Amino acid sequence: MSQEPTISASNSSALASTHFIRNIIEADLAADRHALRRWSGHPGPAAQQLAGPLDPARIRTRFPPEPNGYLHFGHAKSICLNFGLAQDYGGRCHLRFDDTNPEKEEQEYVDSIVDSVRWLGFSWDGSGEAGESECNLYFASNYFDWMVQFAEYLIASGHAYVDSQSAEAMRATRGTLTDTGTDSPFRQRGVEENMDLFKRMQQGEFPDGAHVLRAKIDMASANINLRDPAIYRIRHASHHNTGDRWCVYPMYTYAHPIEDALENITHSICTLEFADQRPFYDWLLERLAEGGLLQRPLPQQIEFSRLNLTYIVLSKRKLIQLVEEKHVAGWDDPRLPTLVGARRRGYPAEGFRLFAERVGVSRSDSLIEYTQLEDTMREVLNDSAERRVAVLDPLRLIIDNYPAGQSEDCFAPNHPLKPETGKRAMPFGRELWIEREDFMEHPSKGYHRLYPGNMARLRYGYVVRCIGCERDESGAVSAVHCEYLPDSKSGTAGADGYKVKGNLHWVSVADACLAEVRLYDRLFTVPSPGARREDDPEGVERDFLADLNPDSIRVIHAWLEPALKTARAEERFQFERHGYFVADRVDSTEGAPVFNRTVTLRDSWSARPGQRK
């Protein structure tokens, strides 16, 4: 059975949410609509399935990506929806590659998609209550034989014909949304001629574009998708799975419903742009079921609104442009809204699952604030990430009355909300690194950190009193001098005797490790990249690249507490005061991690003045 990892108790209320797709499924189950379906253990036509036992899965859903790109945030919503529904209703979810286009599909994308779905926490392998097991990883290209047989049935039954018009002529006779189409001059070809031509198309006798096989429905239909759509075309191209066996390939709108039916899919869930295709989906499956080729009940197509987020683009064309023109450093760049990019940035898979539950499912298009995604990631990371100290903009602090060469340990909790995770030792010495912003020679009103004469606490350590500073040749402050109060150490009885407002984090100069830290921010500066604004000239399309954020990445070298030196790739931490960070899964090496900022501790974008809408 498809598996969905357990979501923490704090998130369990999200699972109780319902939506119209759940209502449809529950009504179907209550009516035993699919109770008599049979399943041979593998995809296949009616004769094969009817020879098998009753299907052990109460429902079957599927996630059907085309292997011609990397998955993005919108796919994450679909994955969580389909696998989650199968989990909740005792079903199975199939991972199926819709690899019907030989010219765009590569094994690289197949491998990446498999890896991303597994990373999100889902599996297409499973077993039922009776112990039967099945692997529901499928490729549409393995169904090509059946698809050809079904096409030949449609020809034989008068529901398909070979059209020899050019592509331009077909477009001209298709009609418009307001004008009906015109019959092709080849629409009345006889069955024998159509069958002969289609078989010769399969044998490679004709060049690309010489003929297409079209469904024969209604050129006067109000739905333009029912005006004799093409279902097979000639393509002399090698396929990543079938090699050079085929020179005819099915159109996606023909292949997709057949794939669903062969796999016993009960609820075929897709996004709203496919709603206009549903009449053809139903027409095709009905014709094939009438011929006894597909088992009833047939799959039901259900549409929902796709995920739309501010500050990102999900268009495959635009993502390709960003990568190919090197505006980003590849498909796994942490600024891209790809799942490989999100993983490298440190977004937790549980955060995507929780976010998908919270945004819900509807038929209405909406634009969701990117802050909602970030807040969900913060919530998950706040619960799971251990705390560490890093100084990103270092300034040397010298404790004049602390003995030179002496050191001691201070103890910091690994996670303040989880005392069972214990504490770690932080070496303390005469010289420390503090954040440059934690000292002001001439403090502004309300400033409570270090300035001459003021006291502040070194977190987990001592209270110190600032006595002055040093400057370099340029006049910039190069060091701060303090004196410490020996009886003020955190965790000792004397600590309660000092009431100070400033609390600073620090690392020991002698023990800190230097590391590359990448401070990532949003890739675009406006909520809707490329959208026209009031001051844009009339009739001029805005280039979405003009809205790129020039500060979307800043690379620095920071001083980290020594415990971070052994951080493993993809290990996540909260750097106190700064945000959540992850050891980069690509560039980190043993003993030399590179850290990526996942998200700041708080939303800083909504408060920025002058943000363009």
C-alpha cells in the first residue's frame, strides 16, 4: 500500500480537513461503485483483468509525470494529494511515467522524479491485507502494443480514420470557439483503406507528418476537443524505453485515459486545464469498453486547481530559460522552485506534506502567498532542527580580565523544546567572535547590547561590561574590549544576581571553524514576475527576467561553533538569531560543511517598505 509518513500530533488537525474530491471518493465507496473490479496484479485490458481476483485496493490513484523535466512545487501538491488519498482510503497510488513523446524524454528525468517522490516520503510499493505485494511503478510506453490494438479497433468500428491533410489544413478546417469545423476530405475513407494506411504508418513507409490517425466524433461539436482530435502521429525517433521499435506514437490526450483504464485507476485527478478534455476522455473509454476492451466501471476524471504561489514561476519554459541562460546555477539551485532545489535549500519533505494539507483542494484558482509556504517550513524546522551558534558578520571581542591561554566549557541545550536531546559543550576563552551589530560606540535609543559602559550577557556564558574598542587604519571598529564578571556564569547561583537586557551569541576564536555560508533569498522581487504594472507602456509584454532579485544569493564566510564542523550533508540546524540552515548536499565534505540558509526566523518580506505588487 502507498505509504505516507506520520505527521506530528500538532499537525493532525490538517488531516481532518475535507474537500470535494474526498466527498466524491467517500460517496463512491459508500455505493460500492468499484467493489467488483478485478485486478490481475498488472495493468492490462479487460480480458486480463477479469481473469484475476477482486482488486484488493479500495481505490487507485496515480501521479503521472512526463519525464521531460524536473518536478516543481506544483507537482508536490499533486503527489501529496494522490498518494495521501490512497493512504487514507485503503488504496494504492501508482507512479506512472507518461513517456509517449520520444523527442523530449530522458532517463535523467526519470531518475530525478523517482528520487523526488521517494524524498517526499511516498512509495508505490506495497502489500495488502492478504499479503499480496505489487510494485506500482509503470511506464506508458509499455502499453504501446495495447494502444495500437485499441486504435485498430476504433478504425474497425468506424470511430477513427487516417487523415492525409497537412497540419496547416487541419488547423484551418478545425474551426474556432465560435465557428464549427469542416469535415476533412478524407473523413469518409473506408475501414479497409484506413486500416491499411495505419498499418503502413506503423511499418515506417511514410515520412513524419504525412498522415495522422484521428478519432471520428463530431466536427460541429461546441467543444473543440471533440472535433475529430488526432490520436496517432508519425515520428521517426528513438524512444528512451522502446528504442527504435515504433515510428508511430500516440497523442497524450489519447494515451492518458487508456493508461488510467489499463491500470484500474478509479479516480484520475488532474488540474483544471484538462477539464475541457474530459468529454474526449469519457468518449474514448466508452467506445473501448463497448468493444469489451476495457473493464467497467471506467476511471473518473476529476479536476482541481493547480498550485499558484507568489514570487516564483512554475512555467516549464521559464524554468528552462532561467537554467539555460545561467540566471541560476542549475536545476538544483536552491532558489528555484524545483523539488531538487528545495531539497538542497533545506526545505523538509514534511513541510511540503503539511503545506499541501493546509492549502487544501478546490476548483477555484487562487494565488497563495509564498509566506504561507515559508511559515510551514519554519514550523516544521522549529520542531525538528537542533540549535547551534554561528557568527555571520564577525567582530573580535577581547575579555581583558580573563586569563590568557585559559578556556572552559559553557553548556547550551541542543533543543530548548526537547530537553531529552541534552546539551553540548561550547568552548569559552579570552577572545570571542560576536556579531558586528552587537556593538555600537554611540548607541541609538533603545539599544541594549554592547557599548562603552554597558553590560550584556554572553549567552550560556558570563555577563561582560564593555570598556572600549579598537579601530583599524580605515577607522572601522576592529575589536571590542570587555571585562567579565566571574560570578555571573549561566547555570550558577550567581547568574541570578545580574539583570541585563542584552543577550549576545558568540563563538570562541581559538575553537571556531570557518565555513562558507550561502544566504539565499527570493529569486524575484515582485509577487507576480513578468506581470504588467501601471507604469509599463501599453502593448509591451514585460520580461519576467526584469524582476529577478539581484540579492537572491550572498556568499559569506562565517565563524561557527566547533560542533558544526562534523555536520553531515542535509543535516539541518537553527543558527540562533539568524534562521534555519542546512549542510549543502552537493558541496559539503567531511569536516568541511557548506551551509545554505533555508529560511529566516521570521518573515522579513511583508515588512519591507516599497515592495512592488
